[in-house]
Amino acid sequence: SRIRQLLETHIKGEANSAIVSSPIPETTRLGQLISIFGLSPLERDILLLCVGMEIDSSFASLCAKAHGNTQQNYPTISLALTILPESNWRVLSPLSPLQHWQMIEFAPGLTLTQTPIRIDKRILCYLLAERAIDEQLKGFVRFAETESDSLLLPPSQEAIASELIATWSDTKQKLPLLQLCGSDLTSKHQISAHVGKHFGRTLGTISAAVLPTNPNELHQLQQRWERESFLGNYILFLNCDQISLQYPLKNTAISLFVETINTPLIISTQERLQIQERSVVSFDVPSLSYDEQKLIWETHLGTFGTELNGQIVTLASYFNLSSATIKTACTQFKNNQTNITTEVEKSQLPNQLWYFCRSQARPRLEDLGQRIETKATWDDLVLPKQQKSTLREMVIHLRQRGKVYEEWGFAGKERRGLGISALFSGASGTGKTMAAGVLAKELNLDLYRIDLSAVVSKYIGETEKNLRRIFDAAETGSVILLFDEADALFGKRTDVKDSHDRHANVEVSYLLQRMEAYQGLAILTTNMKTSLDSAFLRRIRFSVSFPFPDVPSRTEIWRRIFPAQTPTEELNFQTLGKLSIAGGNIRNIALNSAMLAADEDEPVMMKHIYQATQSEYLKLEKCLTEWRFSN
């Protein structure tokens, strides 16, 4: 090779002017590297000197002879400047492409010109056409190679992808940043992969959560990514979906990263990022429509869909799933169906598919609310006839929404106001949470209790972001949301006296807006309905009042409170019904009395209930003077 000739000529003490460099075709790996990074002839030759050291075992002895020192059997900048033509000191500058892109590595401990140098492993692999990824990007970047990235896009997402492609295709200068806003990360990733495929590029994904907040570390990561993007022809997909305003250092790092990066970039966010120093084009990515989801279910199920007896319509109306998730569900359903051996197993397949869809919201909701599982039924609800009738009407609305909204066309007129919302009002322990659990059990859906006090934030805009996360996650699995103790947020604040009231009104309006658009059931509970503003109440579809139980109701609650397996003896339910306490307190007393009886290895008797009642009344700061218990 030419570099070997230059070494040998130097060792012999001869002039190297006769050794001429041949043109490097741009189609070769070396030619592409020179073109991409703007390498000078000297920098090119230094790289080749280092390549020779890696692939030719004789280069070590040649370097030692050229140095005139058997211990220096390696290339150095001093050697390169001595033997290579067109030598100049510019190669030592941190701004030279060779050093800026970290194509060579310097061993520590010696002067810059005398220290051993070697080619970077990623650059060597590129020149040798060996598949590789920069090791410093491991743990930061995930490259798209999965089958899901090749899924056909639904029409609405295909249209968005086409707009992205047109935006970049029409740009003559530096490409603008593309920002995809929405809650469905999978769909945004698939749209971006589709764009990358159009331009012959692969998608690399970085989560903003792993971006370093130290500026030097951030710069190093950015520089390594840019080099990798140039070498591998990548587009970067930056996932900012879970970034909170409460972490200013992280937000500063994101801004610095996206404003200075020099490779094609698509940003994924739940809400628009404010980027000052770059041109940004933003696109909203809505959830798939009912018709699109229905078509995807039918396509992937094929003939297997006939086994669902029309359940596809219900699945599409209840759940809000991405095309990749629907495909996974269909694949699992078909695999299960081919493995069944009995009619009983076959009859359970639709339930298994339903449970798969229902569970999709759980990972995103577990840190936002508390999942409540209940075995309570309609028979356990002791309520006036009108309240029970309203609850059953709510079930009808949820079950028939797909038919009425989609098939009968109500959703086509206006989607606003189609959400099913309810207000449960009543004193603590009157059955509000139990009623929500009965609805969830009847509809075979998950129930999550949301503590509004934990959702409300002192940071402006953060409460809305928390609520957005809750509703976006819940819509995936058609979760029933129970917003407990809404009084704190829904107080009478129509009269704006200061910025706190104004901000609170914005938060309330946003919550009601999301409830009106939510495709599941959202329930607000309150102990004091009178504290809520009437303007807010008019936007709630159902209102159910849970009265404090009267004597007959309390007597009936006592009759039903003990499970059939619990041994009891001579309990006087008429007497117990005269205790002026709510159903929740009755349950506490029943459970405590059962514990006392079990400890004495006896059936539950009035004496146990009396002792448990004393404890409950002490907790309530009440005196037990309402009735005299008998043994």
C-alpha cells in the first residue's frame, strides 16, 4: 500500500516525492468517510496509517524502525508529520475533523505528538464494512429493527407521515425539527419510522430521560450521535413524553440538545415544547378513529373474527389501542385458538381477548392512581330505587355507546360532550366507592381511584399535564376513573379574586373538558354537593345522591354485611339498624367483630359487635348511647 511505501522510504532515508496518491472513489467506504467529514489528504493518510497498524502485523516493526526505537512500535502524530506529504500542524487542532469527530484516540501520559495513536473502533468497522454501533451510545440509543416498525399505517397516520415527508422534502436549507404531539408513543414512533423509510434512513430512539444534564457530557453524547447518524444514515426520534416541568435542569438539557443538533430530528411530546433557536413544525397525532380500529381488528383477525360473535364492534368502541397493540392482541388470540382442545376453552377465548385489551392501561396508570378490585354486586348496594335506576342507566350508556355514537352516527355530528361523566355525592361511607366498583364489575372494566390532592400541583400547567397523563392512559383500557374528594378542586371559584383562583378555574375547566371527551366513565365524588358551583354541575351527565341510610336501610345493610361462610349467632339486625352510622362504618364494625369472634373461636355474636362498635365510635369521637346491646 501507499502508506507502507512511505514508511519503507523513510526508513531507507529516501525522498517520498515519487509516491503519488491515487484518487479515492467516492463510492468506496474511505471515499464516503472523506466526503462526509471533510477530511484533508493528511487526515486521510493518518487514518490509513492507523488502519494499517490494525490489519497488517508488519506495521509495528515498520513504525519502530521509522522511529529508530524498538520500543516505539506504534504510530504517532510526530511520525505521521514526518513521513506523510502535505504535513501541517493544523491536524493538532481540536477543530480539525480528525479530532472533532474523535476518529483517532490518543494514549494518555505523553506529549500529544509522541503518544501512541490508534483509530477509533467504530471508524475502523465502518471502513471494513463491518456492522457496528458506537459503544458510547449503548444505553442511550435504541435502533428500530422490529417488525412493528414496518406495519402499514392507518389512513389518518399515513396522512401525517406524508405531511412530515413533504416538510423535509421542500426544505432546501437546514431541516426543521419535526414535533409529534399526542399520547400514543407507539403510533408516533411508527409514523417516524415510516418517514425514515421514505428517505432511506433508519430510526434511532433516545429517551429524553437519559439525556445528561452536565453540559460536557451532553455535548459528548450529541457529538457521538451526530457521527453515528452520518455513518449509518439515521434519523433521531427523541422521546420527551414523560418529561415534567418540575425538572428545570432536564428541560434545559433538552432545549440545548435539540437547538444545536445537526442531524434529522423528530421529537415526541405529549404537549408542544417551546423551542426558541430552531425552526419547528408541529403535528398533532390523535388516537385512531373507531372505524380505523375496527378495520385493523378485522384485518388481523381475518376468519378468526367470526368466533367473537360481533365483539369487534365492542372492542373498537371501548378500547383505544394502537395498531401494533391490536396486532399483538390478534396474534395472541389466534395462537390461543389453534391450541384449544375443548369447547370450554374455546368459550373463554373472547374473555381472554377482552382482558388483554383491558390490561393495556395498567402499566401507565399504576403510579397515577389506585386500582380497586371489588366483588360487590347489585345486591350489595342498599340504595333507594331511583339511585339504583340511575346507576343501571349509566351501564346502558356505556354498553351502547358504540352503537349509538358510531353506527347510529351521533359521533359524526360533534364529539364534544360524548363522554360519560357522573357525580356521586354523599357523606363518607354511604357507598359511593362501592357503587363505582359494582359498575366496573358489571362492565368487566378496571376501576382506578384518583387522589385529586396528589394530582394538583403548585406549578402552573403541571396539574393539567398530570390530568392529561391520567386520561390518556385510561382511554387505552376504557378504565372507570373515580376522582375522590373533588371538593378541593371544584369549590365555588367562579368569582376570580386572585391568580390562584384563576389558575384553579383553568384546572377545573380542563378536567371537565377531558371528562366530556373521555370515551370511558369518569366519576367525581364529593361529601358536599352544595360546595360545587352549579356551572360546573351542568356539564356532568349523571348525578347520583347517596343518602345517609335510614333505619330500614341500615338494617338491610347489616343483614347482608356478613359473608355466607361467616358463622353468626343470634344477631339482632333490627337492633343493629338503629345505630346511626353509614354503611362504611357498618363494614368496619362487622370486620372487627369477626376478628374478635375468630380470636375467641366463637361465632360472631352481639357481644363482639358491641365491642367492635365501641372501637368504631371512639374513632368517630361519638358516644355509644343510641342502643343497649344484649348478649
